[in-house]
Amino acid sequence: MATQAISLTFPSAVNVSLQIGDTLYYAGANDTIIKIGVVTAITVNQPSGTITVAALIDTITTPPGNSSYIFFTKEAIGNTSNLKGYYAEAQFRNDQTVEAELFSVGSEVFESSK
């Protein structure tokens, strides 16, 4: 299907989780979900922001209005794997003169879309 580049400018900051390649949608009449297209560029001009989208031609005939709820989804393949380049180190030290036993250490950290 044919696409055309369109830009959407917002008076407030763009969500920091939004990335190039995410798919943008909006809620149309009667809460129907309408796909706008794939994000191709993000410009942050504090406090506003602009998102450029490779919009589907059908969407351009009914663009989102100023009060439309706009949201995005991420591609599942790129956002479901293990950590990519982030790590943590921990060191445990007993400063006491008596022996101590460490029973268990656990951790769970998940930071998505960075």
C-alpha cells in the first residue's frame, strides 16, 4: 500500500519510549482504531515535539484531529529479548569479625525501550 510522509506536532513532550520503527495509531469516530503508519523521525523541541510518519494513503483522508487519542505499539521482535548492553555488578563484603552466612540474593530489573 502506498505511503506518504506526514508530520504530527504536539504541544507537549513526545513519550520517551517512542522509537523510529514503532507503529502509530489513533482512536477515530466511535473509538475505532486507525493505523497511521510507521514512525520515521522524531524531533524534540522542548516542550513540544514532532513525529514524522510514513502514513498509509487511506489514513490521510481521515487524519487525526487535535483532540484525538494517539498511541503507538512496538515491534515485538526487537523488544522481547534479553538485556542488550546493560549490566550490573554487585559485591558483598562482611566487615564484621564474626562469620556470616548469606542465604540468598535476588534481583529483577527490566527497562524496556532504551
